[in-house]
Amino acid sequence: MADYDVIIIGANSPALVAASYLGKLGGLKSLILEKTQFVGGAAISSKDMIPGYIIHPAATGEYWVDHMLEHDFGITKYGIEVIPAKPKLTSLLGDGKYISFYDDLDATAEEIGRFSKKDAAAYKPFMERWLKVGQFMGMALANPAVPFSQFVASMSATPEMEELMRDMLFGTIKGELNKTFENEYVKTAFLPFMEGSTMGPACAPFFFTVGRVFSPWGFAKGGLHTIIEALQKVAAENGATIRTNAEVVKILVKDGKAYGVRLASGEEITADNIITHLEPAKTFFDLVGTEHLQSNFIQKVNRIDYECMGVTLNLALSGMPDFGLPEEKYHGFIGVVPSFEYAEKAYYESTIGKIPEKPCSIG
């Protein structure tokens, strides 16, 4: 009989959520193994790096609690307080000009109206059209993954959705914005939403902008560690055990099936199921071993691109920065991408291995 129903390698926030659902819905006993002393993965917080400040060294700091976590676990009762970003984003456009984006479409349209009444009228229909993609993607993320062909077929079930799918995958950020808006300031204001792309707006698929525009941005009061502490409590209440300083060095395999793990200490732990949050190459080549893998699968793993999509820079300031904005604009994120030319130059310098002289930034 196995020691646990499930072993999860890596104690990041998805691991804690997975263990919670496995316990609640399946009655499964999970063991989460983390090689460091920290729980949280990219969402860890540090009070020691800069005295007097809470730093998120591997995250940008924004967070939101998925409504499903609240519905299924009542997670906010564990001390989480998320402060919504209002406005979500203010794009600095140079010469003291700016446009703020809100979850409220009418409020954003009013901002755009300062530059173009025509674009203000076009904004709400534009967003409502793309909201259909956002809703579909949200449902897809909340359900088991399906083959890409099935995903495309289901998303293209109607002529309207087929057109949206085509525009999302093959339309560029610059092209889609040019089709809808006339004012250059309005089009430029969308560019900070392309965070995560490795290409400039003339080449990057519009897909990169869709996800960011509809994300419910917010800040965890007290730092991201409050989220992790709450998730640890939820996982523990649903049968999960978390062990830190427990590095997995081998996934044990017999007759083509994983049945446990070996730790750096030499300890072996068995489980009926193994979940890993490590990158595929580390998981399959180092932990599983190529002797257990088929050649075509090895080729697929080798083709995965791990290129970095951005850098997080934490700064300790003596006071609020002055961008010449009204005070209420500082309650959300600030984006610095003042023109298409600026963005293209920064992304080009990045693609040839240089640190951009003037980087695109959001914070």
C-alpha cells in the first residue's frame, strides 16, 4: 500500500490549490514536497531583503482570488484581503498625457473620450466582443485540458467565434488596434497590456493583450504571503501534508508507471499518483530519466522554449513617485510604453540579447 494517494513536487500556489481540491473532491491524501525552506513558489514574500519593506522577489505583486476558491473553500475567511486596482492601469503617453483603464467599460470610454469621441464609442463594443474570448478562456482554464484541435473546434462553433479565434491567433496587436481605433494615443495606451510577449506589437499575436485586459487585477494587503498562508491552511484542512527542505532527486518508475520519489536524503516515499510543478525538462530528463521515455516524447520536450518574458525589479522608494497624475490614479498600475516605436525598439533590443536602453515597464 502506498504512503500517500498523491505526491506533489514543488510547493507553489497551484500545488496548494491542487492538494486542496484533491482532498475536498476526491478524499485523497496529498504530500507536497518543497526543496527550499519557503512555501509559495513565485509568490513568496521576504521581509529581510530590505528592512521595513515586504518584497516579492519573483512576482510582480498583483493578485486576485479566483471566485471558485471563494465558492469552494471560503478562502477569504483565512485573512486574505485583496484590494482591487482602481484604475486597473494608467498608461503614460508622454507630454503629461495619460489614459486610465477601469473594469468599468463606461469609465474607460470616458477616459478615451478626452482624445477621441469616435474611439470612445468604439471601445465598449470592442471590449464586449473580446470578452467572449475571455469568458471562453476562463471556462477552459477551470476544466481539464483538451487536445488543441478540440479546443479550436469548440471555440470556432459559430461564425462569430471562428472570426474571433482567427483574429486572436493570427491578428497582431498593432493590426487589431488599427482596425478599431483612430487616435494614436488611444492605441498606444493598450500596449502595457502586452506584458508577457517576446515580440513587439507589430508581430505579437493579439492573444497576449486579451488575457491581461480582462484579468481582475488587485493587490494582497500585507503582501502575497497572506495568500500563501491562507492556501496552506486550506490544503492542510483538506488532508495535505507539506514538507520543506525535502528535495526530490528521482521519480521512481516501475513497468512504465511512476510509483514514488526519492529525496536527496535517500528517503523513498510512495504514492499512487505523482504531480510535478517543475519544468518538463527537469521533470522528465533529470527525475524520471530518458530510459523510461520514448524518443518522440524526448524530442517534444527538447523543443519546449523556456525563454524569459520579462524581469521583475523591486525598488525601495522614500516616497511616492510623481508622474504628474491625480492622486487616485496611483491606486492601480502604471504603464510606461509611450509609443509603438518605443515598444518596437525595446522588444527588438531584447530579441537580440540586449538590455533595452528604454524598457517597456508596468508596475
